[in-house]
Amino acid sequence: MTTLKEIADLAGVSRGTVDRVLNHRGSVNPKTAEKVMSIVQALNYQPNRAGTALAAQKKKYKIGVIVFGRSNPFFDEVMRGVRAKSDELQSYGITTIIRRVDFNVHAQLRAIDELVEEGMNGLVLAPYNDSAICERINELVASDIPVVTINTDIEGSNRMAYVGSDYFRGGCIAAGLFALSTSGDISLGIITGSSSVLCHTERIRGLERTLAESYPNIHVNGIVENHDDEIESYTATRQLLADHPETDALFFTAAGIYGGCKAVTESGLHPRIITFDEVPTTLELIKKGTVLATISQQPYKQGYRSLDILFEYLTSGILSENELQYVEHSILIRENLPTNV
């Protein structure tokens, strides 16, 4: 088992310097800190858990979690993973402070400021894709508050890691499913959450790239936004179908599936529908045959793993081995639904 003394000897520094690097105490030359951490990672150093627990209890770390509002059932499952890990971390004296905010940049900025005021030491964030959020993340990191993004990422930020699906690949998968389930020239409508959420736009980009390269017979007739709201989704889907009654297929990139499918049912049309996530209402729609398939992205694991990454870093100084922590996609159809649906 690797010891602090062995790391110190290899790095040519004192044990005290290694301890300061691992626990972010005092000032250490950046090059020295980088050298120490490279040795820590190369040797797969694992700190003494009893010592880690004692140190964490003394410091009383607070981890903030900010995700989108209560109207999005996907994040209910994310929060189940967060709470499971949070319960484990209580024995280390770590408190988790959760905020579920409205779907806009100002609400998210306010929530971040509130958590800073409460003394948070690290943040798990589903970021609204706006330059103000990116700047705020970078300010937090500069103030030694590490950030892990969850479910959706944000370009240009200094966040420590991203935990979620490869959303571009998810769009590619959806394109392949449409190609397998349709024939001839297809008119496809897209109902997305928001152009201000990177995972939504990247899913569309993945789908459109794959269609252009491999399935040119499938044509996108329009894209509407529902901001993950069921009522807005109903209205937007109804308008899209009224404008394009020739629609053969619909792609929901995020939430609002129940409201959108209600509009489909009322329209009398029967498009092939592919969605994301395995929330209960969507699974019921698959069971009824309204939705053909949904692409799942393991929300529980996203919530659990995000807190775990921050815990390891705050208590041991260990960075996640991979900056991009992708969860696997899985495809659910009527024939492989969970037995309790």
C-alpha cells in the first residue's frame, strides 16, 4: 500500500508538502503540486479511509447540488442517486444542499450565489448554457470551489468533470432507430427542451448529422421548444402538427413527452415517436404503443457518481481519472419494459 512518505520521496518533497497538496492546505508551488498529483495518480494512492473520515468531519464540507425544476421527472431519478450518496457521506460529516430551480439563467445564478453564502465547498451543477453561467463556474473554480457538471455540460468552463451521457451519440442512436422503424421519404418533427441546454442541442446535432450522412430520405420539417414543460409541450407539438400534417415521425430530445403525446393523440396522426429517458409516464406511453422507443441515460448513476467525484477530490485531492464520465445509453421498447410498468 502506497504511503505519503513514498510519494514524498519520489517527488523530492516533504510529507507535509504532500499532505498540503492532497488536502488543499496552505500554498504549494503549482509545478510541485502537479508533480505530486501525477505520482499520486500513477501509484493509484488510496488514502486511509478512517483518516479521511476524521479529516472530513473536522472540516464539515458542504456540497451544493443545482438541477432544473420540480416539473421535470427525469431529475427526480437524478436526485434519488444524489440522496443515496448524500446519505453515505453524512458519516464523513459532509452536508449536501440541494436546489431545484426554474429553467432560466437568472434562477441558476441566484441559486449559486445562495450556496456560496452558505459556505459550499463544491458544486454539482446541471448548467444552463449561457456565458454568465460559464463565467460563474470559472469564478468558483478560481475560488477553490470545484464544479462537476451533471446531465448537461457547458463549453469553455473550468469544471472538473462532466457526468452524463454522450448526448451527440444519443442523437445518432435516435437517427438509427428512426431509420430502422420507417421506410420511404419521412417527414420528422423535433420537440426539444431549449436551445440554451447543450445536451438538447447536441442531440439534435447528432441526429441531423447522422441523417445527412446515412439516411437522406428522412427530412426534418421543424424544431419547436417546450422548456421541459408539459403544457408548453402540448401547445408546441399541436402547432407543429398543424403546420406539418405530413409528419411521419417525432423526436423528443428531453422532457414534455406526456403533453406532446396528448397533442399527437388529439391530432389523429400516428407518427413514430422516439424519446429520451425512462420516466414513468413515458414508459406507460410505450406500453400503450404511443411511443415506439425511449433512450435511457441512467439518471440515478449520474446523481450518485457526481457526488462521489467531489467527495474524492475534497477529502483526498484525487481527480477523476476521466474528465468525461459517460454513462451508457440503453434502449427501451415495449418488449423489454421493466416488469413493474
